Amino acid sequence: MEASLAHNVLPAEPEGLPRKPLVSVIMPAFNTAAYIAESVDSVLDQDYPGIELIVVDDGSTDGTVEILRGYGDRLTLLTQQNQGAAVARNTGIAAAQGDFIAFIDSDDVWLPGKLTAQVLYMQQHPEIGLVHTDFLAWKPDASGQFAPPHTLADPPVPVTEVPEIVPEGSGWVYNQLLMESLPHTITVMMRRELVEQVGPFDPQLKRGQDYDYWIRASRLTEYRQLDRVTALYRLHGRGCMTRYPEVNYEVEVVQRALGRWGLVGPNGEKTPWPRVRERLGDACFTFGYHHYWEGDPRIARRAFFQALVRRPGRMKTWGYLGASTVKALFARS
């Protein structure tokens, strides 16, 4: 493992002014040489003065590390053998010195004012351990080019006051997370104390480790979603979303949560079991659907069967179960 150990050091605050807390930004990276400079620049160009950017390269082979070395001591570079995003984030967190922890992926972009808005809210609401925001999907045009970020969303800069709150994404959200993965990782900021309480991302989850993490955190703190677009999520067809794994990690994450905490949130709210059963059935159907069209028809068949166990009245699932059975037979012959 190599590291450039210099950090962005905060200048001394004039007497009488509140201290600007340090924000540690964790960026895992793997073979994103085409995009990582834009991602790094979007962090370093934030108007918030106290940023420590830690990039953990997860065994890239495409020149990503060489690009990162060009930034010198403007960031901290850690390298490791390829072990996945969960291990990379854990490595970054272990090296972080900040009062707050924020996350960005190496092909996505933050918009101006993100950190200022989030730190301002966290300072005014010390009882809240996690804030997240809105984001936009960033799709290429027909030629494969991505529009400049400022043409998609141009929030006011600098931030002068705390944005409004999105009620649907705020509060004790454990029960809501049983039904959907709510925060997008690249929009999340957490207090360091909360990160230490939640513990590491789970490397056994090849997908959904962030979903699992937000569920675990939701048992310890209320969330707040700021009504502001702060990030662009790049859709370029090279990430893990282009290939479905053999394990339905979405279902596994929800079942883990149910096994550990059940249907009742920390605020006493209870989610009816029929809703959760339908939610799991839908997740099984989606998993089977992707495998039917782009993956293994045998996995698809099992997934459709599991979907029917939970939602037996859905006729579309019966049709796909039959079709995937036929497809699996032909694939075997």
C-alpha cells in the first residue's frame, strides 16, 4: 500500500469565529481513468475550506493511479489489491481524520456547494447523524458524450442558508429502508461518531453493502434529506450494474435486517408484514427478470419461483417462470 500522507490543513480560524470542521471525503477507485479527474476536481473545487480527500485505488490497471499521482499532496492516495468497494471504503475510513465523513465514487461528480450545505445543516442540528440530498442521473448522448455538469443542475453558489428538508426522506427511516434503498451513497455525509458506531461496510456483500450500511445507521439516528441536487450519478455502462450477480443481495440485505431488528423501527413504527412480503417478491421478480434477459436462466427460474412464494397471485411471474424453465432446458442441452 502506498500513500501520499499530506492532507489539506485548515488555516487557523480568527478568534471569535466558529471552527470549520474537517470533512474527510472517501473515494474508492477501480479502472476509471476516463472519469476520475472530473470526480476529483469536483471535490477539490468545493467552496468549503476544510476537505481531506482520500482516494483508495482498488487494484486499477488502466492508468487511474498515474492520474491520481498527478494531484500530489492535494489528496491522499492509498492503493490495495482488488478487494471491492466495501474494503476500499473501509480502508479510507480507517485513514480519515475528519469530523464528518462523505462518500463519492470515482466516476461521479459533486456540484458546487454540496459540502457547505451539508456541514451548515449538521452544525445547526447536532442531534442528526446523517444527511443526504437529491441527485441526478447523468446519461451520455447518442455519441457517448456527457453534458457538462453545470448544464444539468446549477444550484446557487455560495450556499448562504440551509436548504429545505424533503420530508419523505427524513426522520426515523428504518421502516422506509425496508421497502427501498433511500440515500444515494454519493450524496451522504455522516458524523464521525456515527460511522464509528455503525462499523465497517460488509465486504461479503458484493452488492448492496451501502444499502446494508444505511439500514444499520438508521437504527441509531434520524436522517435528513436536503432539498438540493448536489451530485450527478454517471450512467456509462461500465459499472457493476451491467452484470447481475448470482446472489440476490437486495433480498439478502432486507432479510438480514428483519432477522436482526424485525418489523419495528427505533421510533416504534411497525411495517405490516404483507407489505414487506410483497416488497421481497418484487425484488425477486426484478432479479429474475434481469437474469432471464441478460444472465443465467436457471437463476432466473429460481428467482421467479421465490417471487411466487411471496406473491402467488401475480400472473406475469407465472409466465416468466414458465419461460425461464424452457430457456434453462435449452441452455442445458
